[in-house]
Amino acid sequence: MYNTLLGVCAGIALLLVPRALGLATGRTLPRLARHTTTAPPPPLGARDGWTVTLGVLGVLITILAGAMTLTHPLAPARPHVDMLFGAPSFVLGVLLLAAAWYLGRPGNDDRLDLTRVRAALGPVSWVVAGLGLIMAWCTAAIVRFEAIGGAPKEEPITGLLNGHPWIENSFFALMYAAVAVGCFVFPVAVRGGGQRAWLALYWSWTLAGAVMALFSAMNFYTHTGMLLNDPAAPAYRW
């Protein structure tokens, strides 16, 4: 529940937030193709969609990450994982709820005021930068202490790397580091900084979000296999 559904929701949030930010601030959304278009401020209909989407993700992440942060459900296995994953996700969930509330407020105009959006994001950028510090130190802890470790051998797919914990640790360290980079450049990007800051924010969160969502979705399969692969059960490797 915590590194399956929570991970998928957090990954999707990292994918969507740069896109919502680009629409809200009139930024050009990068494309893999050469053609790019500058998105105008979103109309009310699009804003309603973002409000619902960010609100749903915020509720799920806040509940699951809040429980993980306050109750430490994984303590019998690896107590530090509750801190490394639950606490940053908890901050993300609350920020998503705040964003959904801000976007969902009724207004006289059917479009967002870019000046007001940038002004509102100014104080928020301090929180996001603080989250970047958390992610950076989590990255250091993962690298220094091999905090993630290797999947148990009973787990399909990832269990094949059981004897090589450095692979999974490196995987998570790179993902956390990418999120930290986006958090650090967030204040510059929302203030209307250069294109480099915006692209660093967009691609670091996009890549980290895609990896996190795909990996966490795979865990629904691998964790099911791990729970079935007890000594008295058949070994479901794939």
C-alpha cells in the first residue's frame, strides 16, 4: 500500500505538476518533437480538471504518506524507509491539496491571472526548496548507508538482483536526486527565470515521476509474488 499505490500517485503527481505549472504561468511545454507552442492561461474548464486531479492525488498521498510518517508501518522490516519515503511524500500531498484549493476557488474571470499565480508561488517556492534539501539528504543516506538494500529473493523480477543491492540503491538515489534538482530550481523557474531553469525543472520531475510511477506499478505484481513465495508455496519467479 505504501510503496505501491503511494508510489504510483507520487510519480503521477511529479509528471503532472510541471505541466500544470507551465499552463498556469504561460510557460512553453517542452516537446520531444521540434514543434512547440506557448500555452495560454488555462480556461475555467481546464482549471476544474486540474483541481479535481491534483485534489484526488493530494488526498491519497496525504493519507498514505501521513500514516507512513506517523505510524511507521514498515518499522519491523526497515524503519528508516518510513522516513525516507513517507515524510517527503507527506509534504508533496499537502502541497497538492493546497494547489487544488487555490485552483478551485471561484473567481470572476475564467482564466488564471499570471501575475497573481507567480506571486502566490513565491512563498511556496521556499517550501519546495526545503523539500529539495530533504530529498538531497535522503539521496546521500541511500548512497552512504545502502538504505534501500536489495529486494528479497522471493520477489519476482527485482528479486533477481538480490545479491547486488547497489543496483537498487543506485536506482533510487538517481530518482531522488532528480527530484531534488527540480525542487532547487523551482524558485528560479516560477520567478520567470531563464529557459534552462524551466527545462531542468520540467525534465527532472518528468523523468523521476515516470520512473517512480512505472516502478511502483510493477510492485503490485512483484509484491504479490513475494507474498506467495513462502517456503511452503511454489516459486513464482515471473
